[in-house]
Amino acid sequence: MPNSILKKKLQEIEHTGSLIGAPDWLIEELTNPKHVFKMQFRATVGGQLKLLTITRIHHRNPYPTGVQPFKGGIRYHPGANEKLLTVLAMDMTEKCALAGLHFGGAKGGIAFDPTPCSELELRRITEQMTMELLKVNLPHPDIDVPGPDVGTNPTVMYWMYNKIAETNHYRNISDVAATVTGKPVEHNGVHGRENATSHGLLIQLKEFLRISKMKLGSRPTVAIQGFGNVGSNIALLTQDERFNFLNVVAVSDRQTGLYSSQGLDVISIKKWYDKNGTLAGFPSADKISNQELLELPVDILVPAAIENQITKENALRIKAPLISEGANEAITTEANNMLADRGTTVIPGIVANVGGVVVSYFEWRKNRGERKHKVDFKEEEEWVQKKLTDIMHGVIHDVYTKSEEKKCSIPQAAHMLAMEIMRGELRMKHSYTN
């Protein structure tokens, strides 16, 4: 799979380039990462000493690095290998282009399972990783700004931030808080970052239904695959008055899924999950598998777990007329083509889940010159919600308009638009003549 996912991403870039008449230099720029950092250290994982490898990918930065940094998450997951992280960094470059964020795309991580770790072990791993990265002057607010991803959260980001701050007398960075995003609000984070990906997806989904005039039920049913940060927050946010027109009928985690045709009590499910660490055993719903969830006859499907969940093997069994890709690369290229051919509408991850990096930008921007007091939090929360809404609306408007003009699928339109933006910026940056 790792080699396959990168190969397919490169083919996707080349195909998109052929559609917009991209020059050879642009394809060469976008199919090769700028930097690949790898370093190793030994750490205790579940009581056993192991050798861990950190990988950090810088894809492309169409803007002046040293002023506008590379941006992308840190992932703790067994599948966090160089090939996958390269693809995710490429996705991040596209997301930032579509959202008008002057960042380059990055992604990093350690290929291990963090679940056996005690909190102290996980903290020590994070601190050791941070120290290794600092040896190559990363993270840095003007060069590389990581944030949370699969297997990491605001606590992990705080541990990174704290270690960077402790060592700042060596580098003397004036705005050290801007080296990491996704931090807790009380430690120079920003309101709305933890659920930003989910919030942005729902804001955009609602606007897409409005502008596309897509006809679904009076209260569209929703199935959500994945109950981590993104999936669980999507479910919880449907209880908000802005999004309660949606009816969540199915959710799942790595082990099992839950289904009720009448709708799930997502608040009770979240309490159960927080207490037990699994959806298994929840009493007030039917048990289903992850695969069964994907193939349910719902109005909207949200794959919000990990990559390669909808493939050529199951694409034709997907019944939902609308898919919003909460996870990066959840739908393979072949599956996207098959879904488009049969008329299934897909809002791809580079459009649907851009809310996370948008609010990370707000946090980075805040950390460059402000230190908020808690009395400012309410005002800040309202500002973040308004600006997030403006940007998410802008992204879906631009991409939907492109798809209508070119008579193509939304994923294809998104890739074309992102590449056109990057062509203009890279031409300016490097004085390419065509």
C-alpha cells in the first residue's frame, strides 16, 4: 500500500497537469519533495525499549520560506512511513493553495502504535522527538510549524511547545509560541482548533447543499466512519442548532460500528466512548462493521478514519449520493473515478477537511504578536468562527464553480484549481517563464 498510494498520487498530479497544460517544470516541482528529514532515537514503548524513526517531509512551499513556513501535522501511527507522509504533505500543499494560506505543505510522524504507552512514556517520546528535530532547526515559526494529526492531540502539542520553549535560549526566537499549533487554549492555543476540521467540514457541507441545490431528505441521514477527533466532533456538532438538520444514524471506531435507522444518541455514545475507549458494548444501537457502515443507504457518508477506505473493490457498493472526505486520502483515485462515473458527488479531503489548517493559521498568526488574556476568549471564539466560515465558504464556492465550468467532478476541479494557483506562485517565486 505505501508504494501504491504514492504512485497513484504522482499519477494524479501528472493527469491534472495534462488537463491544465502544465509545463514540465511544474510537474517536476510538485512530484518531488523539497526536503526529507529522518532521524532515530531509542524510547520506551509499553515498557519495552524500541528504536523509533522520525520522518518529516517538506513538499513544496510556493511562498518565501523563512517568512511563510511549511505547515503540517505530526502523526503517531504504525502506518506513518515516508511514502504515506509524502502523499499527505502533497495534499497539504493543495489545501493551503485552495484556502489562500501562504504555507508550504508538510507532514511528519513516527511509525509506532502509541496505545500501549503510559502518559509519561508518550511525553518522553514526544520530547525526544522534539530534541531531534531541534538539531535541524525545526520546528521554527518561519520554517516549519507542526500541528496535531492521527495519534496526537493538544497535550502532545503542548509537550512539544514546552520543550521548544525550554531550549529557546539557544535559538532566541521571539515568537516561540508560533512554532507549534494545536496547543491548549490556555497555553497560547486558539479557540476552535480542536474541532476545527469537523466544524469546517460541516460549515462547508451546509453551504454546498445550498449552492448545489442537491436534493436529499428533509433531514439527511449521515454515517461517520471513524470516532477519533474528526469523526466524534462531527457527530457532536450535529447537535448544534446550525447543523441539527442532519441525522447521524451510524458511527464507528477501529473495532466496531453502531447503527440506528431512527438516529443515534451521539452525546450518550461519546460519554460511553470516553469512559470505555471503544464503541463496543454500547447498548442502544445495532452493531455493524466498518465495511457495513460504508455501504449503508444513507444520504451523506463521511469517511473520517484513515486513508484507503473506499477503493475499487467497494466503490460500486457505496449507496450514499454524497460523500464528504473527513480523512485524507480516504478514497483512492480509482474509486473517485468510479464514483464520479456513477454520479456520486464527492467533496475531497483537500476541500472538506481544510478547516484544521485554517484555524492553525489563525493560531500561528495570533502567536506571532499577541498573547490573549482569558477575558478575550469569547471574542476570539466568535472571530474564529466567522473567519472559518468565510474561508470554508470561499473554498467550496471556488471549487464548485470550477467543476461547473469544466463539467468535471469536484475532486478533479479541486486538483486543477490548486495546481493553477501553485503554478502562478512558483512562477513568481522562481522566475519560470511559462
